[in-house]
Amino acid sequence: MIFKFFGRDRDTSAMTEPQDVWLVVGLGNPGPSYSGHRHNIGYLVADELASRMGSPPGKALWKSHKSGRADVVEGRLTPPGVPGPRVVLMRGRTYMNESGGPVSAVAKFYGVPPERIIAIHDELDIDFGALRIKFGGGDNGHNGLRSMRGSLGTGDFYRVRAGIGRPPGRQSVSDFVLSGYSSTEKKELPFQVGDAADAIECLVTEGLEKTQSRFNR
């Protein structure tokens, strides 16, 4: 069976080979004081993906990477017995503006090139609840993306952009992203997290075009 994989025709039997490892990076700030912030939606999506890999709810089997600067979970995002690429989920242990170093170290350890890295991050210029998936581009003022581009030496990696909208009134951007969701948003947040996780599953198995068609709204 031939499977369309990121613009190339690939045999599905080859999808479990080491060179098909993907690195999925949930961007955020470490520690419980940041856990509910808008800036940490990348962590929430990474936790959701970890649970889909078989980790018990609320007890994702994160393990410390040998670099000491990240936690990782390894597995596949396809049902048991279904061929699919190996995926490494990652959450950095550094603050957002220093995300690049841990990402670079983990990518090097697993032999993952930038074009098979997916960053999940919050996006001010997209309404809350919406998603945009793209490949490459700048950082648009996002410190995590800026750090990744600097450490990887390129911006040519995938981004799953989870909308948080713009701050209301005169609230500063920094205060807004480092604050919790409103009561209304908290009710909708699980749906956005689930959609983002679905988009990543689609991205690694069906490619960018189909993922954008389904999730860019």
C-alpha cells in the first residue's frame, strides 16, 4: 500500500523505520504556577497526546531526558497494530524564551531533522478556539519560536498554532499570556486541546495539505 506522506509517496511498511521519528514539542513554562496560563497550551496538548499513547489520565509517563532540560514520552499515535511513525513528545524544563536549547538537544539525540519537528504554541493573532497549521515562517513575536529558530538554525519546522486571541482593553500582552483562561474559555478549552491533538495525529499520518484542509478554520 502506498501512503501519501508529506508530499512524497511512501510505502507504509517503511513508516516505522528510525528515520521516520517525529518530535512533537509542547511549548510552555515549567512548574505549577504556570500550568493554567494561556502561554502553556502546548503543554496541555502534549499531555493529551501522551494519554492517547497509553499514559493514564493525569499521570502521563513523562521521563527525564538525559540532557536534564526536558521530559519526553515515546510511542505512536496510531491504534495498536496499525503501522505508523514513531513519535517523541517533549516538554521543556526551561522557560519559554529558552526553549530552543532543549529542543535542539532532544532532536539531535533522536536524530530528528527540523522538517520533522512540530511545535504546539499559543497564538495571539488567532481567535480563541481556532487552530492554524503551517510549515515554516517567522516567530511573530513568540519567544518560544524565536528560541527554537535560533537553536535549530532554521524556522523550517511545523507549527500547530492554537488561538488565544488578543488581550482585552489595555491589558499588556505579557500579562495576558501569563494569565488564566476566563470561565467561559475553560469550558471550551478541552475541545481546542482535543482538536490540536487530532491535528497532530493527522499531520504525522496524512500530511500537511489534508491537515490544513480539516483544521485551519
